[in-house]
Amino acid sequence: MSDWSAQSPLTCLSDEEQMFRDSVREFAQAKIRPLVHSMDEAGKFDSALLRQFFDMHLMGIEIPESYGGAGCGFFMSILAVEELSRVDASAGIIVDVQNTLVNNALLRWGNEDQKKRYLARMASGTLGAYALSEAGSGSDAFALQTRAELKGKRYILNGQKLWITNAVEAEVFILFATVDPALGYKGITAFIIEKSFPGFQVGKKEDKLGIRASSTCELILENCEVPCENVLGDVGKGYKVSIETLNEGRIGIGAQMVGVASGSLDYGVQYVKEREQFGQPIARFQAIQFQVAELATQLEAARLLTYNAARLKDAHLPFVKEAAMAKYFSSHVAEKVTSQVVELFGGYGYTKDYPAEKYFRDSKIGKIYEGTSFMQLQTIAKLVLGER
Ligand SMILES: Cc1cc2nc3c(=O)[nH]c(=O)nc-3n(C[C@H](O)[C@H](O)[C@H](O)COP(=O)(O)OP(=O)(O)OC[C@H]3O[C@@H](n4cnc5c(N)ncnc54)[C@H](O)[C@@H]3O)c2cc1C
């Protein structure tokens, strides 16, 4: 594939970033690409591939080397998610949830004992999941109903979570429950839960439109016993854990959508140069050229917003508005690019024999998870209008 993207100080990569991106790109092409179609059809992620993510040090990108991680910055996670999603958005989200939500929460809110117990595992072979949503609480996440009651040295959790990414393969879950519904959001508490804890069960797996190889399941907690030492952060401060991790996680979804749009457009550009109608490649028609130019421009803008938010985060500068903008805009662009690439392929784009339709299906999730597009607009509006 040609690298036709524009250059700017934001998208210019350091030597280290370039080497890292190239290695992930090569790996994705060689190892993931051949499995994409079958994993999508089966609705199941290849377990050997998941193992290779750990071997490639993609599952503990920001975890310090002292805990067995790669010791890199947040921007590297963004590059990894983009490159993987360029080939398969399911691969992208598995790595994204691990790095930008689970590891991020453990690094930021874990005490030394928790870091010692979990970080080395997360870097070397344990997959994580992030469980906030419930059937009745999505956008209104703090209306969650899962209860946590202190009994001696344990919390007993009861309730159900819905839509939890990685649930089939994950061993560790960052899960949110309330210690007292009367306290409202101030009762919400984050817990580190292991799949093996008594009373914990993974329920129904969703059969989805896109990112089909990424597992999305219900979680059932029936008198689930969680030791007190597995409270993550302070009791009643789970709302802070969830808001702050999701603020960063959103940049990851921006990167996933940039990757999806980029992979789709790569195929589109290649196809219009090869496909002949009226005795010439369709790329010679100005209507096609202008569509490609428009999509490439939109994609570049989405990438700039995403990289900007990630670089702000690494520089410890305010990034919440920029992160919401990156997710909002990139998911909009991914849907537009992938939809138009289906059309550039003509009838072939509508079949499963070509990758265009899968990119289109995969793009749709960007506007939904980790805060819908309307929720991003709400955050942006509050910050622009100065209400926060
Ligand atoms: C494939 C997949 C994977 C997921 N993975 C995870 C995961 O790993 N962990 C997790 O915790 N959750 C996960 N989710 C859940 C996801 O974050 C929620 O679906 C999302 O936040 C939306 O919540 P909801 O589905 O309840 O929709 P609702 O909140 O019911 O929204 C329905 C519609 O109403 C709109 N709306 C709601 N409130 C307002 C408002 N105030 N103003 C304007 N419009 C509004 C929304 O934008 C949306 O269009 C996943 C979901 C999916 C589909």
C-alpha cells in the first residue's frame, strides 16, 4: 500500500515512533490480515494471535519496564491501535481496552500492592476488560445498579453488566458498582475482579454488526466475593476513576476509527486505479478523483485531531475537549470514508468477497461506545461554553 498521507509536525513521527509503527504495521499485515475474514465470520478472535500481541509487547505499552511492560508513552498505544485497526478493528479494540482503559486505571489508581499483583500479569499474558455499562445505564453511566456490600473483609457484589468488550478472553475486570445507591455518583466504587472469584460469571455473548471478532458479553455477579484489597482507588471515588480513564480511552477510539478509515481508503485508492470502465481506470474520472481527495482530507484532519489529543496527554496538558473532538470527528469520518469506499467498489463493495463492507460495518461502533457522539458533543459544548 502506498503511504499517501500528508505530513505535519503532529503526524511526523520520531525515529522510535516510526520504528514502532512500522513493526506493528508489518505484524498486522503478515499475521492478522490472513485471519481477518475467518475471524469476522466466526465471531471469534484467534487465541494464538492474542498470545502474539503479548509477545510483541503490545499489551503493556505504558506499563513501566520494572513491572515487565514496554515503558512507553500514551502516543505509542495510539499508534498501535491505529495500525492494528487499519487491518482489523477487532484487533485494535482488544489492544485499546487493555492499554487505554485497564492498564491505565491500574497505573493511575492502583496502590503498590495492586500494581505488583496485576501489572506484570497484564503485560505478559492476562487480558483485561472494563465493565461500567449496564442494561439501564449507558450514557447515564452513573445510574448503575450493581451493588457492593461490605461483609467483613470482603465486598459482596450483585448485579449485571452489559456490553463488556474482551469478556470471553479476559481474566481481570475493572468493574464499577455502588456501595450505596442513596449516595448517587458518590457511592460508585471501582473493583479489580478476577474471573475466578466466586459468584462471577460471563453471560450471553452478543452477535454484532461489526467488530465481530471482539467479544462483547453480559457479566453476572451473584454474591460475587471481592477482597477489600481489590478496591481500586478510594471507596466512593469510582466515578472519578471511570471519567478519567474514559477521557483517555476516547483518544484510543479516535485512533481505532482513523485506522479503520485509513485501511478502507487504502483499498479504495488501489481499486480505483485498477478498475476499468469506459476503456480506462476509473481513477481517471474527475468525480472519482474528487471523492478520493475529499476522503483523504477528512481522514488527515481526523488523524491530526487524534494525534494532537494524544500528544497533549503525554505532555500533561489539558486534553479532555480535544479527546472528545478526536473521537467525535474520527468516528464521523470513518463512517463516511468506509461508506463511500463501498460505493467506489461498485457492486463488488457490497459483497463479502472484498474488504470494503467489513470496514463499513466496523466503523459504526465508533459513534456508540465510550460515549456516543451526542455525549462527546455535550462534553465539547460544556468546555467551549465554559461550564466546567
Ligand atoms: C460493541 C460494544 C462494546 C462495548 N464495550 C463496552 C465495554 O467494554 N465496557 C462498557 O462499560 N461498556 C461498553 N459498551 C457500552 C457502550 O459504552 C454503551 O452502549 C454506550 O455508552 C451507549 O449507551 P446505551 O447503549 O445504553 O445507549 P443510550 O445511553 O440508551 O443512548 C441511546 C441514544 O440516546 C442518545 N442519548 C442518551 N442520552 C442523551 C442526552 N442526554 N442527550 C442527547 N442524546 C442522548 C445517545 O446518544 C444514543 O443515540 C459497549 C457497547 C457496544 C455496542
